[in-house]
Amino acid sequence: MAYQEISDAFWNPVDPLLDPFKRKKSGGSPPVEFRCILNGIFSLLKTGCQWGHLPPCYGSKSTVHEHFQRWVQAGVFAEIFRVYAEEYQEAHGIEWTWQAMDGALMQAPVRGQAVCLADEALGRNPTDRGRSGSKMHLHVDQNGIPLGVTLVGANVHDSRLVSSTLVAAILPRPEPTPDQPQHLCLDKGYTISL
């Protein structure tokens, strides 16, 4: 699967978000450009390769991974998500009438780990013989535009994620009215047996 480098149009609003992370002191090896690092992160996320197999054109795997960790902790990716959701809303408008939500289980790359860490969004996957895994829970509008996402351990039931995923929405949801109702489509996995 080929990865297309990020465009100037995408990069221009993102560049100011990374200003606080620019090196203040001189010395050492020359820093890798943030655009190159972000391209490496997006390439890894799109292709699914491991950090160790990241092409060297993006810088060393440790440099790219270190920046990824710092930017995640600082909320940079959430801010990128918000900026582009607002841009999409201005250009096309979010379709709130019909919304959908679902989760997907993912295997964690820590097979031998005995302890599942909640702060790392890991939990024993009930569909994979109790191995460590995560669940990504996504809320979209009727055109499939992402509105909110949560990441939890694989052992968390879908029905317990509706509220937290709605709260994680990157854009404020308008109040439904009789003229503009809102519907949330969920599958049978959200029912709880009594």
C-alpha cells in the first residue's frame, strides 16, 4: 500500500501546532523537519508497518517514535482532527440526522505481556483467547465523517462506550429539534442481556 506525502494545503494549518516542539538550543545533529516526521507517522499508520520497519527517509525510527509519543501526550493529533473537522464542516456541513457508532478490535503487539494496562488502552480480548488487545470506538455522521473516537482495552463492552465516545466528539453536536431530528444507529452488540 503506497503512502502519498502530505500536501502543502494540509501542512500549512498543522505547522503552527508544532511550533512549541521546535528545538530551542543549538548543537547536536541537525533536527529532522517536522513535516518529514509527520509523513513518517502517517505512513506508518496507513501501512500498518512496525516502527522498526519505517523507511529511513523519515528519519530514525526512535526519533519519529519519540515525536509521535510527545505529540500524542500534548494532544497535537486531536487538535489536527479538530482543525480539519471544522474545515470540513465549513466546506460541506456535518450531516447530523443519521449518525452511526461501532467498535473494532485490534491485536496488541505485546503478545508476551502478562499484564494488560488500562492506561495503554490494553485489555484481554475475549475473542482472541484473552490476548492483549485494544478496541477503537468510532462515531461518524451519515456520510462517514469521523466525529469522535475513543480507544480502550479490548475487554470493554460496546454498550459502555456510547457516552464516552459521544463526549469525545470533536465538534459540538447541535440539539435535535422536531424539524431536525437526530438518530444514532447501533448494532446488536450494544444491547445488554438482563
